[in-house]
Amino acid sequence: MTDAFISLRGITKAFGAFKAVDDVNLDIARGEFFSLLGPSGCGKTTLLRMIAGFETPTEGDVVIDGVSMSAVPPHRRPTNMVFQSYAIFPHLDVAQNVAYGLRRDKLDKAEVAGRVGEALAMVKLSGYESRRSNELSGGQRQRVALARALIKRPKVLLLDEPLGALDRKLREEMQLELRTLQRSVGITFVFVTHDQEEALTMSDRVAVMSQGKPIQVASPRDLYERPNSVEVADFIGKMNFLPCRRLNGSGEAGEVEADGLGRVPVVNGAECPDVATLVVAVRPEKLSLHADEPAGALKIRCRMQNTAYLGDRSHYVVSVDGLERALAVSAQNADPEAARQLAGGASLWLSWAPDALIALPAER
Amino acid sequence: MTSATSATLAVDAPRASAWRRLLMRSEALRGYLLLSPTLLVMLGIMVIPMIGMVVLSFWTQLAGNTFDNAFTLKNYADAFTRDMYRILFVRSLGISLLTTFFTVLLAYPVAYYVAFHVKRHKMVWIILMTLPFWTSYLLRVFAWKIILGYNGAINSGLLSLGMISEPLTVLLYNPSAVVITLTHAWAAFAILPIYVSLEKIDRSLLEAATDLGDGPVARFFRVVLPLSLPGIIAASVLIFIPTVGDYVTPSLVGGTEGYMISNAIQFQFARGNNWPLGAALALSSMVIVTVIVMTYVVVVRRLTARIG
């Protein structure tokens, strides 16, 4: 990224001997919806809090819009935050909460009221001006927190797992709304979440964090289709892993010798580092099951072990000779009769496309 | 096991548990049962003597320990019209308002420090706050007599430093000595409720205020102070009520200038030998304090509802 708007340069945060964030270098573009994704304790929230200024990096510098933030206290930074707990002031009503940050701007009353009305309309809370936080539902509180942060027109909006406390349906609704809102205001969003689906749905780019470091920074599509490590592949979605050995380290799209599958092409064999032990990774939905032998070269016989019917799709577990672990296969139930036939069949065929298998260094 | 026995059981069971069911259904009844020992004690040592006081305040003292029990309002007329009592009421209220003000003012930073800056061993700090209560109230008052006295710590200190040529007499036996002593004596009563209300404040609210552009000072006045108001109210009420009627401190360090209404009440029940007047003074003082406290609480609540 050449036009880095937020630039994290060698950020480290140590608590005693423990490094919560370990030498992070990240560039975030202007107007980007950027997510920090990882399990709890991976340092994503600490990183966000360092951008906001609530934590001071042990080493490194945060640069926002070309200005180093190292000497800027949190209340003077061009960032605003939506807190995980929303942090709605209980002694103030909704309008006062939303207007809270405007006091410094010395606006007259009418202008404040106008901006508050605008902000509340943006989050669809018009008419709630005089409610108190204990009279609001979780989703409404979240909207108040959002309006309160956006009314300041920050350069960067930081969101710390803002959807975590909402129920599933509301969460999905808010995901779309947040995305739409971000597009319309054009503010750079940095979003922290441990929910991979949430990160994939909303973000332009995602940094998958583990043990204080981003292990892959990519678009949602690339993260899913081309994970760069077993860790990312395992964290994002479901993945089958098969042990395999390298055949040609030469350069072209490689071939590997995988347990149970034999010699198979892998898409990124050349990119794979030259290490002895690799694994082949394949998504359950990229494998297809057939009752009769399909055409094409990439296929193998398998036996049905287990089926789970989920309505729109089914999950199958199949075993292949020479393969220690069973494979997970997922298929849409477009043709219920075919699905029933598959579930009942003992001896089946498994096939896949040439670009379905990914080789990754086996590091875990 | 005949069917007749089981039928009897079926009928008896609900009857036996009628009390239990009543108990389960009535939240209030259970509450009163729990309170009953306390209620009985309160009735015996508070309510009954109080009724006695009210009755007594409408009687007239005769020679010896006999009373004329004809109804009269003279005691109240005396209490509210005689200059001496008016001065004593005003002075008592003034001293205790000042005490309340200074105690809260001095207690707040301590409570703030423990709530926000002490990370470990908070319990130790809280126990330390109650340290003054480990000695008797009387001893604490005497201690101030030693500090403020003619040959006391302050005077001898200033003398040996050569800052004064003879001991100051303005330190002891006046209202300010009463205020100083009471402020120290009641400090823990202010620190604890304020500490509790500060401790309850969600730390993310402070971060939110900072995030929205407030520096430390603005944040204190816009978030911390309003949210700790319940603690301040509790502390003020807790100090104001008992200090208005304090008797020991003014009699030991107050001198004649620091004489308060409770000293006058005590006088009427002892050497003055006018129990009905004493009762009328005591009840008047109680009513005045009640009215002031209620007004205070209502006004503060109104004010905070409007803070923006």
C-alpha cells in the first residue's frame, strides 16, 4: 500500500516479559474497512487501544494521516472508538450522549441539535433523544455509541467487538448496516473481532492475528481461498488437512504426493517454502461426492462414514483408503433425491477441481 | 395403603402448608419476619421513648421531678423565639454544614486515589481509612485538645520555630476547633461511601470521555463527579445528621463560643431541670435537620438530572 493512512511501525507492547503485541507493521488505506481478527488474547484489542492512545506502545510508532501519534494524548487524536461495552454515560440521555464530544468544538445550540439529529438519523434512532441508557436495548445502545463516535467526524473509527453482545439475527443486520454506513461516510474503520464470519462479511482487508502478530493480511476472498499457513486455514472456515510430500521443488505449479490421494496437483506448490513436510489443505465444499464414477482424472473411491443433514446443505464424513483421518465434505442439497442416495450409498466417488488443493508448510 | 388414607393425606397436605404458602406468596411478610428482631428493639428503645419525648414536650416542669400535664405550646414558643436558642440552632447548623463540606472535600481525593490509583491491596487501604475508629471518639477529641491547646503541639511548635512570641489562643475553644475536630472524627464516614460510588464507575466510561475529547479535568467534572454524586449525598447526610446534634466535641473543645444546641438540650435535662423544654428543643432540632436533609437530597437530585 503506497497511500498508507494509518501506519503501524514496529509496534510492540510488552506487559513484563509477555509481549501482547510483537513488532507489528501494518498499513491501512484511507477509507478502508480493516479488520483485526484473531482468538482472544492474540493482541488485537491491545493493538486497537494503542491506535486510540489508551495504551502506549513499548516500541514503535502509530502514524495517522502522516502525523506521528507518539506525543498525542488520546483526547486529541483524530480517532473515535465504539467500545465493546458501548460505554453509554448513564447520567445522560441519548441526545446528551451523542452531543458529548461536541463541547470542545464550541458550537451553538441549534447547530449541536442539528448534528445530533443527523447522527441519530444515520443510525436510525430518531425520536430516542430523551431516553436513558437503561431504557435502551443492546442494539440501540450500540447505535448510540456509533452515533456518538461518528458525530465527531473522526479520521478513523475504531470498533472493539461492537457486535459481540448482540444476538445472531441483530448481529447480521448490524454487519450489513455498518458496512453500508462505512461506505456512505467514507471514514476509515478499524474493526476488532474474533468472529471470522463477521470479519469476512464486512472487511475490505483482514489481518489475522496470532500471538501478537498478524500472520496474514489479505482480502476476505484471498484469506479463504489462499491461506498462507495452516493456522490461518484452520481459523478461517473449515479445512481438511492431509499429510503430503514434495515431488518437484522446481518452480511450476507443483505436484505433491499426498496420503491416500497419490500424485496430485496443488495450486501454490511453487510459492510453498522449500521445506520437507507439507500438508495439503482442501475445503469441504470443494470436494464433490458421486454415486457413480465421474469423468476427469482427479477422483478417488471413498466410503461414507457419517452424514449430517442441515437443510440447505449436508455434511458428510468419508474415509479414503490410506488416509488416517476421515475427510469432511459439504454439499448443497439442491437435489434432495441425489442427497438421499449419497447418504445411503456405502461405496462412493470423490472428485475435485485442479485448483482445489493448496499446499502449505506443516508447521504446527 | 387404602384409598381412604391417601384421600385424607391429599386433603391434609394443603391445609398443613397454608402458612407456608402464605409465606411464599407474600414478599412483604417474609421481609417483616426477617426484620422482626430489629423492629422490636427499635420499638423498645426508639419509638416508645420518642413518643414519651413528644408528650413531654407539651407539658410543663414543676418543682422537683413532677410535671403539669396540661397541654401547652410554651416550650416550642420558647425554643423558636428566645434569641439564645435561635443563635444555638443557627450555630449548630453552621458548624455541621462546614464540617460536612470540609469532610467531603478532604475525603474525596482520598477516596478517588484508592478507587482509581491503588491497584493492589485495596482492602488494606480501606482498613487503614477506618484507623481513627480504632480508638474511642472521646480520645480523638482529647487528642485535638492536645494539638490545639495553649501548650499544645501547634503552639509549642510555632514557639520553638520563633514564628510567634506567645501561644495563640485562637486555636482552641471556638467553633473552628469544633469543625476541625469533627472533620477529622467523621472522615471515614465520608471516604467509604464516596469510595464505593467511585469504585462502581465503569472504567470504559472514563475512556469514552477521553476518546470524545475530554482532558482529565473536563472528564472529572462531566463524568466522574456526576456519577459519584450518590456517594457524596450519602456522605453528607451521614455526617450532617449526627454532627448537628454532637455534644461531646463542643463541650470539650468548643468553649462558650462553640456551645451547640445539644449542649443546651443536655443542660435542660440536667442542671436546668426543665425536661419539657429540653424535649421541645430536641424535637425541633430533629425536625429542622430532617427538613434540611430532605430539601438537600431533592435539590441535588434535580440539579444532577440537568447536568449536560
